[in-house]
Amino acid sequence: MTAAATLTDATMRYREHTALDGVTTSFATDTITGLLGRNGAGKTTLMQLLTGHRVPTSGRVQVLGADPYEDDAVLQRTCFVRESQRYPDHFRVRDALAAAATLFPSWDEDLARSLVTDFGLPARRPVVKLSRGMVSAVGITIGLASRAPVTLFDEPYLGLDAVARQLFYDRLIADYAEEPRTIILSTHLIEEISGLLEHVVLLDAGRVLLDDDVESLRASALTVTGPTDRVEALSRQHELLTRDALGGSTRAVLRLTHPVDTTDLAATGLVAEPTPLQQLVVALSTRRPAAGPRADEHSDDFLGATR
């Protein structure tokens, strides 16, 4: 697959902190990728590099075939919707959307109006007087209506209730089906979005811990429950990620090193089931000590598209 964005040995340091440490990864064209990891793992910093908000300390960043920093042609085709997005104090909802329409050549006004209606956004109300959830809905509306070839959502759901989050997921996948593009979605609600994702990049302490397509990931892990001695015997044949024992029974999450016939496992008294993506990500992220907080400061640049 052709890559819409790549990082090659990209490192980002903030004084004594290293937010990204030699990251090499790519984001395929017309693919929805989940950018996952703990707080401080480097997700926001990575997105800032892709959207030209920062220049890496070392390494290379390419978006749509060019260095995104101060490249207007790239930035017009890139939309960054970030956590706690800020807008000028005097902006009403309609002003934020009008400004976005001038920034993005592929702006879809009909889609924007439809999303305003679906989220119940008051077009004439100042953004500063909106609830946190409504501010998130403004950002989501801009991100989807921009129709930008590369669209990044950084924790876009803050303040949204379950119904509104589901509306976002439904509209995202419907619009993606109509107008495929590269979407990078950073979130902690992994299980909620697992059905949307085609690829996963997992960061931990500024490094890439996992970079794979979702179907391969699901096939590579297995949760096994049964008598402790039999679970332990199976664990020795694979990579043990987590294990919980209760009495004479043990439940383990395994990263498979070779195919396993679950029918054969059942015959030995073991119950095998697929490992949910969230459980697998948590297991991979916690199998070694966590790193300290990162300097993942948030930029206040309007819409993440201007310099």
C-alpha cells in the first residue's frame, strides 16, 4: 500500500524529555489507523510532527510526499482535530465552520450542515459558551467536512456522551466509505473504535511497540482459561503477555508463535477465546514498567492547519 505519511527514525526531544525516540512508521493511503498508547506515550507529539506544528529533533517526516513544516500545499490537505481545540474568543459555531471552509479546498458544506443538525449545534452561539461535548462536536464536524486527504483526530470525543460518540463513529465510517482518505485516530476508548480500525500503531515511552493490521493482530493473540498446569504448559510454547490465577485455574493472554487448533485445546480442558483488541493493547503496554510523563504539550494553533 502507498503511504500517505511516514516517519523515518524521527526523534523529538523537549529539554530533558524525549517524547519520540527513533520512530519509524507509516500511515497508508485510504486507511483508518488507530494511534494508541498511554498518556505521555508520544501520540500528540507524533501528530504535531505530521501536521507541521513541530520539526523533529532528528529524523525525517513526510506527508503527501513532502515535509509538512510550513508547506501550505500539504497543510491545506491535512486536518488536525485535537483535544481541547481552541478557537478565537469571538468565534461563533458558524464562524468556526466558515473559517474552516476557507482553509480546506475539499470542504463539503452539505456534510457540515448535516453534522451541525445531527449534533444539535447552535450555529449562532459563541464557541466559548459551549459545553465541552459541543466543542468536541464542532471539531468533529470540521474534521469530517474538511474531506482532507489526511485527517487526524486526537481524542476527539471529550465530553461527548455515548449516543454522541456513536453518532461520530457512524458518520465517520459512512463518510469514509463514500470518500476514502487517510484517517489517524488517537483514542483511549479502544474497544469502542476497534470495529472502525484497519491498522494499529501502538506507542510506548516514545517508541513503536506495535505496528500491524488489525486482523493480523486479532489472529496473533489468544485468551486461554483452564487448569493452571495446562495453561502454563501452553504458555511455554508462546509469548505470555498476562496471567491471572484463581485457585487451581489460570487465565492467560498469549501472543501466538505458531497456529493453535482450539478444538485440540478444548480436548485438554482449556477454553480458548479471541482476545479483544483493548485487552491485547493493555497487555502489551503493561508487560514492562511504564515510562514517566512526557512533554506532550498541546499547541493552540487554530484548527491545526495554520502556521
